[in-house]
Amino acid sequence: MKTFRWGIISTGGIARAFAKDLQYVTGHSVAAVGSRSMEAAKAFADLFPGAVAYDSYESLVADPSIDGVYVATPHPYHVSNTILALQAGKPVLCEKPFAVTAAEAELMINTAREKNLALMEAMWTRFLPHIQVVRQILKDGILGEILHVEADHGQALQERNIPRINLPEYAGGAILDLGIYPVSFAHLVLGPPEKITATGKFTKDGVDSQTTAIFDYASGAQAIVTANMIVKSPCRAVICGTLGRLEIDRTFYNPASMRVIMKDESVTEYPRNYEGHGLREQAVEFARIVAAGLTESPLLNLDETLIIMRAMDEIRRQIGLKFPFETH
């Protein structure tokens, strides 16, 4: 099978983690990296034999040897970087959150569909082995009718003074950077909610420090999702049904151990048995759909990504989180 040659936009932490995790699988290589400075690009490329360094994103996407582009820049740049790559004829795996707004997401999706190119949100949790087990448990109806879901994501990030976390001009705050995980998880389990009720608290810089949302569903089910960038929360997820519940341990969005506990208290354990970070699973799925001539993944299609972005928009609207670059 032909090696999938990745071009990576950005040299930040998530880009490095992604590239490093590719070393756990065959058939993938870091072919090129683009940065705003040649120094940063070369420092990154030197870590991966054969990788070419580019001092602009335009040069990167023009490289004819690249099979796909991984966009790993901060949220506000996803739309422009993704469209740049698509316009150059390159399939794109774009970091989560897919965009800052649903309007941006629509523009990205429409461009990909016009170009007939693969586009996928890099919500890496969706592609992990334990989440595939979760999907099967739900499909088999083992838990009965699902009535309650909880998922939280809290990290003590504010104290680290990271601009993309703390500043409005970088679309900072808890809900977009951290909340995307529990929101996406709730959509995986229960689909789009009928009603969203959200509340949040803000930092002195004007971004949300913590946000909680309740999703109500026509079935009567509810999901509670929380994001917090001040404290470390348990970062667990629970799915409760009429026959039993599924508990995913810390950190639920990483490769994690979990268990099913039935009404009679019988327990089935699913231990964590995974080497590496887990970012490679989305790369494997993306390469698969490109090789198959597909433009979307059945594990997270673009319509679902857009629905999730609309939920994020509604949460931000309710808590009053608006960024200075937003025009409406």
C-alpha cells in the first residue's frame, strides 16, 4: 500500500504530537511542514527524516508530493488554512474545533464539496478503539434506552498564560478548546438536542473560564456537558440507560479504560490497552477514505460536524461569548 504523505500546517504542540504518533503505524509519513518562519519549519522537519520545510503555507499546499494536509493552527485560522489547501487540490484533516463558527464551517464544507475533496474534522476521540466499543454497545442496546449522559473536561490552563486559551482575539476560552470534547461525545451518543440551556463564567480578559450546558432531547433524555479551564476536573464520561450504565475513566477522550455496570451490579471491564497518544487513528481513517475515493468519513461526517458547530454557536450565544473578529 502506498505511503500516505502528510503536509502539516503549523509547528505547535498538537502538530508535533500528531506527527510523533504517526510513528506507531506503517503507511504514513511526514512529508512536509509549513510555518510562518523557516527556522521553525526546519526545526520541526529535522525531527522527521525526509520532511521538507516551507516558510509559508502557500508553498506547502503547492507541494505535488503531498497526499493530504493536516491543519493544526489555532481555531481562528482553520477556515483560511483549510480553504487554502482545498483550493490547491489537497484533502484536509482540520483540527478541532473545526471552526470558530458554524458559518465558517459551512464555507469550508461547501468548498470541499465543490472541489470533490475529502475533508474531516480532527476530533480524534471519535476514531479511538474504546469509542468504537462504545458505538457497538449502543448499537447492541446493551444499556437499554439511553436517558442520561454526562461528560466533563477541565484543565488548569488559564494559569499557563497561553494566548490561544486566554485571549479573545484567538477565540480563547473553555467552551471551544475543551468543551468541544464533551459536546461531540453527547452528539455521538444521543444526536442533536432539541433544546440547549447554557451558563458560563468569564475571565477578566473576556473569555469563558467555565461553561456548563444541558442538552434536552425529544426522547426525554438529557446530557450535561461541562468545560473548565481553571481547575482539573475528573474528565470522565457516563452513559446511563434503563438496563445499565457505561463509565469511561479519566481521560475519556483519550484511550481510556471503561466498564459496563448492569442493573444487577454485574460488571464488564474494558481495560486500557493502547500504546501512544491516539492521534494516529484519525490519520488512518482519513487516509482510508482518501484511498477509497470518499470525501467524508462515516465515523464523523461533515453534516454532523456542522450540527455540532451550530450547538457550539448556541452555547456561546447564551453565555454571551463573542470574539472581536466576529462581524455578526
